[in-house]
Amino acid sequence: MPQSKKDRQARLRTPQPFKMAPNTILAGRRVLLVDDIYTTGRTMRHAATLLLENGAKSVTGLTLAR
């Protein structure tokens, strides 16, 4: 089901949809995530968590619209 069809609570319950590509090296890197629309922030948090768990030094999010 598309995110646009879910209510806030359903979006917040969405399981981690992202996986790291093999041989990705993030150790010590700063990462900028760009998202088109901010609704609950869940997508950004899922991505940031995965990146930090895999060695990113920091993750910053930028959203284009709310």
C-alpha cells in the first residue's frame, strides 16, 4: 500500500524498508538525506538509523516540502 494511503499511525508502524548495498563503506562519513515530502519523518528516521548502525559519523536530513 502506498504511504499516501496510510494514516499517521500506520506510517509510524512501517517496518524498516531499507538495506545496505554490499561493500558500502560509511565509516566516518557524514551523510545528507534528501526527502521530497515530510509527513511523519519515519522514512528519514529509518534511513538514518541504518546509516548510523553501519558506521556513518552523522546523518542530516533535508526535506523539500511539508
